[in-house]
Amino acid sequence: MPVNHKKSPSLPPPASEVGIVVWVKKNLFSTYANGVMSLAAIVLILLLLPPLLDWAFFSATWSGSNRADCNEDGACWIFIANRIDQVFYGFYPAELHWRPNLAGLLLIGLTIPLFIKSFHYKNWLGAFILIIYPFIAYFLIHGGSFGLEVVSTTKWGGLMLTLILSAVGIVASLPLGILLALGRRSKMPMFKSVCVVYIEFWRGIPLITVLFMASVMLPLFFPEGSDFDKLLRALIGITLFQSAYMAEVVRGGLQAIPKGQYEASEALGLNYPKSMGLIILPQALKLVIPGIVNTFIALFKDTTLVLIIGLFDLLAIINLALTDSEWLGFDDEGYVFAAFVFWVFCFAMSRYSIALEAKLHTGHKR
Amino acid sequence: MSAEHIIELNGVHKWYGDFHVLKDINITVQKGERIVICGPSGSGKSTTIRCINHLEEHQQGQIIVDGTELTGDLKHIEQIRKEVGMVFQHFNLFPHLTILENLTLAPIWVKNVAKAEAEAIAMKYLERVKIPEQADKYPGQLSGGQQQRVAIARSLCMNPKVMLFDEPTSALDPEMISEVLDVMVELAEDGMTMICVTHEMGFAKKVANRVIFMDEGEIVEENEPNEFFNNPQNERTQLFLSQIIQH
């Protein structure tokens, strides 16, 4: 006897329970424990948020020229506003601020087409940004040719320095990390050992030690009088240090790629560089985007450590401002502002990585 | 050596550590032959065909593909891999590329074929395996049978002289096996030289001109399909055949 000779139609799901009350009930007060925690969270938010907002915005002083203009009850943002030039550029001469500005705008302008779908020369533009642009930026900011006045790196500072340190660190440590990760998985024992020793060495020492060595010890090995730029030394130190972390993140991705992918690309006749570049790395890097961005964010925040070797990044500039006898006692404003700037950049990186993951998602694996 | 011998394995031995996986394997394949290799799991059938394109390395004996001997020499390996296509049990399509990109990748990057031409070739083979409409999808969006047909087309795009099949239907749901086998039958009818490791005895009877039975790393019996299935000589072959026919 046929059980059901007609195809069953697909029915719509049961009338869904919508509305805010239902949502709250379902998500915040679904169980006794959940309800208690939700209540506690709400109380905490009500206790903390209003005074914080009041301090930072409603009772805050936004304009004025000196201490006397500050409102006692709120944050005094004049402190930051007065020094905004230093916060952005360090000791870079004010009349030359257009040079780093131009470099920044140029980078933004060059990057925009990368996000336009119908733009066809993304690879070339990307290569230009990575290979040619750094030289343009260097000549603009440092000067010394095309009639531009030299501004020595000792005068660079503030947010500009933070961004330069992290951008160079990020751009240089990723390819180095990839090479180290591939090296660590190499079948050639010597090559592999070199990579393992490198990674384990740099991962085993604190960044502060690296920076101290770069600024204090390294010059001892150079001939008397030879001046090796301090910023460059810090950059090299940060890059070498972070590339070791990057290598391990990338290696994790490489290990997650099934053996069949290697075999299929080999069987098709792809040699090692092509098989890595076209098949394995695109998949492996996609898998470890969260780890890579995690390392980038750590690197971004670690750049603050350069203050101990006498470079004035954003945080160091704020620290310096706090010692101004005119403005003693504005630590809260200074550090809250610095934290906010760092948070904005880190949060942007985090959101970008999520967007990138979504974009590169090509359905189910394998 | 006759020019018609496209593949020769002479006294091939292989060890995994101390484990002797291939023992004195001798196979000669003429152009246009369809060879089926069967045997219980762990008998070395997959290892044998994986040695032919050097996914596995043999330690003793000689493997000659289309006049080129496989040694450790990378040039020889690359040469042979251009001539030999391979289809895997788990398809091994590249999940980050579309179907069309999966097919054009090797012709473009290994044979330096122009992109437009590679795409034309790819579409030709996609039509041949009857899924041209899936060209812009990603492998993850296709069924297992479709993926395996794409994998076959991907190999064909390199215009190989020999196709190796490593249990191409073992990972498929039953209703998808025949769509893959149909493609393989057509391929055989067109005169492609094929070596298939498979448990599809129906396919072997229909297509193969020789069946090789392996057990414990050696070739136990080798015969044309009729004799092989109806009149197996060796005890182990008889046991194997009785076991797979029982169910």
C-alpha cells in the first residue's frame, strides 16, 4: 500500500513570535540564572554609564584656552586640544605638517580603488602601494630630495609615528612570517632548523629586550660615529619580533589544509611555489585571518613600548604632556584619550577582518 | 621496449619504514588499455598508482611513463605529471576557486595557455561531464558526484595521455556513483588509457581489458575480465571475489 503518494508541500514555519517583549523574554530572562545575570548587568550599566557619559561629554569642557576655563565636574578636553599638533605629529615642524598629511591622503586615495568591485588593476595597485608607496611616503615625510627640507626621524612622533611603526611592522612581518612558516614545514633539515631556531628565539624574549638591544647594544657593534637611525632600528626589531609570532599563526593555517590539496596540485603539475601561492596559502591565510589580525592588533599596541628607547609615539607624547607644569593633574583625560584612539584603530582592524572573512567565504569547505 | 608501452613498472618495491608495502610490482600498460586494479584494503593498490605520478616514491625498480623514467629528478617528475592525470577518492577540488578556475588553473600556470583559450577548453570538458551550468559555482555548492565529475574534467583539461583513478566512487552516495562511472565509461570508449583502482566490479567487467588483483603488496593475479571473474586461479582471488559478491 502506498504510504504517501503525493509530494508533501513545504509549509511556512509556525507563526514566529516577534516583538521586543518576546525577544527580551527569550534571550534575557529565559531561565532563573539568566534573569539574575541580566538584571545584574542592567544595574551595572545603569551605575557606570551615566556618570561616565556625564564626565566625558555632558559636563566636559570642549573649548577654551587654559586651565581656568575647565569645568571642575567633567573632563577637560582643552588639555588635548591645546596639544593636538603634538599628539598627531610629535615634534614635526608645524609649517611642514602638509607633508605627512599628503602622504596619508595619498595612501587613502590609493586604497579606495581596492574596494571598488569593478576596478580591474587591483593587483598592480596593491603592488604599487606595497612596493613604491613606502618610498614616496619616506621622501615626503623625511625629505632630503626634490628640494624638500630634511626632517630627521627624531622629530617624528605622536599618532603619526604610531601609525608608521605599526604599518611598516604589519606589512613587513606578514611576508617574513609566511616565509618562516613555510620554512618550518620544509623537508630540508638545515633550512627547517634555521627557521625553528629563529622563531623560538624571537618568541622567547620580551619585546622590551629587543628594543633595548636595538637601541643600546646594537650601536656597540658598529664603528664609532656611525649613526644608525633609531627609528629604523626599532622598526627592524619590531618586524623581526612580530614575524616569529606571525610565522606560528600562518603555520597553524598550513597545517589545517588537507593533504589532498597538496596532492591534487602536485598531480596537476604545479611546482612548489605555484602550488603554495595559488592553492595552499590562499586557503591557509583565509583560515587564520582572525589570528593574523590578532597579531596585528597586538603589534599596534606594542608600538607604545618604543617610548622606553626615547621615541615619542602617541602614548609617549601624552606622557610628556602630563608633565607640563601648566597642566598637571590631567592624567584621566590624557590616558582616556590615548586609550580611545588605540581602541578606534584596533576596533577598525577587527571589523575589517570580519568583513574580509565574510567576503572570502566560499561555501562549505572541501 | 615497444613505443606502444605507455607505462612500465619493472620490479617496483616500496617500504614505509620497515613495512614492505609493494613487493616486486611489474605492470606494463599499452596505449589505450583500461586496467582495473582491485584487492582488499591495505593491499597496495592505491600506493601503486600513486607511485606512477610520484605522489609516493618507490625505492627499488623502474617506473617509465611515456619514455621518461621516474627518478628523484624534478624535471622528470614534472614532465610525467603533465602526461598523467589523476582523480582522487575525495575529489580534492580547490575550495577557494570556482569550478571554472579549478579547471583553468593548471593549463594557465603549468602549460602557459592563454586564459581565454583555457576557459574554452574548460567549458568543453565541463560539457563533456555534463555540468557546464555549474562553472561559476564553488566546489562546496556541488554534490559529491558533480564534484567528482569536475575533478575528472580538471584532469582532462591538461590533455593527459593516461588517467589514474584512485577509488573515484568510494566516497560517493550510492545514487551518485553511476553518474561518475558513466563519464568514465565514455572516456574509455574514446580510447583514453586508464588505470583504475576501484571496487566497482560491474565497471571492471564492462570497461576493463585487464584486471589486476593485489594482496599484501603483491600482484596475485592478472587476467582479462571474463577469465578473472569466472575462473579465478588463485585462492586469495577466489576468496576476495566470493566476499564482494556475497553482498
